[in-house]
Amino acid sequence: MTKNNKPNVFKLAIQKSGRLTDDAVRLLNEIGLKFNHGNRALRAPLEGMNAEILFLRDDDIPEYVENGVAHAGIVGLNTLVESGKQIRVVSSLDFGHCRLSLAIPKDQSYSGPEFFKNKRIATSYPNIVMRYFNEKNIPVTIEKIKGSVEISVSLGLADGIFDIVSTGSTLLMNGLKEAETVMKSSAVLISGNHLTDEHESVLSDLLFRIQSVQHAKKNRYIMLNCPEEKAESIGKLLPGVKSPTVLPLAMKGWCSLHSVIHEEDFWPLLSRLKKEGAQGILVIPIEKMVI
Ligand code: PRT
Ligand code: ZN
């Protein structure tokens, strides 16, 4: 048996080279997984773990996970849904955000999905768009094409398209406008439905690490000074994970209050904190957060 084929090696598949690759590699590094990426190798062992990364085309990842070649993977939700594979979505990840939309020539008026009745729609996602129109009982013709979908209308191949939209500038450049958003997508962590106990435990360790990074990104460490008699009322505004930490300051009658705050709550809370007498407010990013 070669070194690369050790039994029970946990295999995690990520996109080899594409829009999800850098963010997936960054996330895996942030959760402490160390591996070589950059040479042309299709697999890389994880340092200090009985696990390896497989670098694959994104479209192949759901199938590899379904048939057990990989035990988990990172892929766009759009790719998973299009594949039709019934595999577990373990967690949504905070990158690869996009939407799958129907688009039409920008000079045409759009009144609703009936617009597409008996029309030709070019797409690389035939299953998702077909299901959408089947559910609405609207007959359409799907032209399945790979890549450069946006150009198909000006070439006369289709009347509209169904494709990934992010900023919308590609549609605009091709004389199209977004007519209907059919689904929203982001990268997701997926896993096989029948893992061994050993692999389940690697997966839950991965998930735990990912969640601690996700919590950390959404929260901030906040420190402020306030008169001692205000510590309680300010503490109520900043309950933190359990309760805030209150430490005495060298200046008599004053204390320092430390807590954790959801990053979206900071600005709305700021004026109330100041009104309560908070001074010297510091807000610091958190690297990892285990709740
Ligand atoms: O080679 P491989 O098969 O692995 O990769 P791929 O070429 O099939 O996929 P890739 O790398 O282009 O995209 C991988 C995944 O990234 C997608 O499945 C989505 O989940 C996600 N993603 C996020 C995007 C975009 N944003 C995106 N904007 N995928 C593609 N696009 C393209 C889109 O197709 C269109 O051409 O960007 C254009 C639109 O962008 P805007 O900003 O002009 O609207
Ligand atoms: Zn692909």
C-alpha cells in the first residue's frame, strides 16, 4: 500500500482552480489545516492529520462525495442542486455568494415568468431552470450550453438566459437585464450520508472549527471605560457570551468593561453607550471564537 492510499484517510474535496478555490483554501488555513496548494498535484496530505485535500473540478465534487471517493467537499450550492445528488449540506460558508437568475434583452418589457412561455432559454443549469418552469406549468425549451451563456441571445441561439449573476455587469455588457431571481447560492460544506464513526468525528471537528471562525467574523471584542455606577446599565447593553467582564481602573470610581458584540449591533448601540457615560471605546476583531 502506498503512502497516498492509507486506509481511513479522510478526504475533503475542493475546487482545483476557480472562483471558490482561494476562499476555500483561506478558510481551511484559518481553521488550522496545513497543506500544499499551488503545484499541479490533485491531492495534498494534511499535516498532522489522517486526512487529505482532493483538488477537483467543482461539477465533479457532488458525485465524488456521493460515491464515497471524497468524504466531504466544498462546492457552490448551485452546483449541488443542479447535480440532483441527495447529500448532506453540513454548513453554509460565507463566500461564493451569487444568485441564479433569468435574464432577457434589456429593451424588452417583462411582466412575469409567463414571458418565457414557449421561449428558448440558454443555460448551464438545465435541471434547476426546468424544475422552476415545470412547477409553474410554463412550457419552455432549454438550450444547454457550457460557458459564455450571456452571448447566446445576441447570437440568436436563445430568447433569454438562466445563469449566475453576481454584480450584474456581465448581463449589462451583453445587452441583458435580470428578470427573475430563481435561487440564491453560496459555497457550502457537504458530506456523504454514510460516513464511518471515525470520519463523522473528523467532519464534526471540521465543522466546529469552521463555526468558531464564522462566529469570530461576525463578532467584535469591545472595551470601554465608564463610571463604576454605570457598569450595570452599560453591561445590560453588552451582555456578551455570558456576561461582560468588569475590571477596576487605576482612577478611583472608574472601571473598564469588556464584552463581545455582534458587529452589526455596534453602530446602532454607540449613541446609547455614550449617553450612558462610556468613554475610550475600542472595538477589536476576533480571530477565533468558541462558544
Ligand atoms: O473549472 P470548474 O468546472 O471547476 O469551474 P467553473 O468554471 O464551473 O466554475 P467557476 O470557478 O466559474 O465558479 C465556481 C462557483 O463560484 C459557482 O458555481 C458559483 O457557486 C460561484 N460564483 C460566485 C460564481 C460567481 N459568483 C460568478 N459571478 N460563478 C460564476 N460567476 C460568473 C457567471 O457565470 C457570469 O459569467 O460571473 C459572471 C457574472 O458575474 P457578474 O459579477 O458580472 O454578475
Ligand atoms: Zn464547473
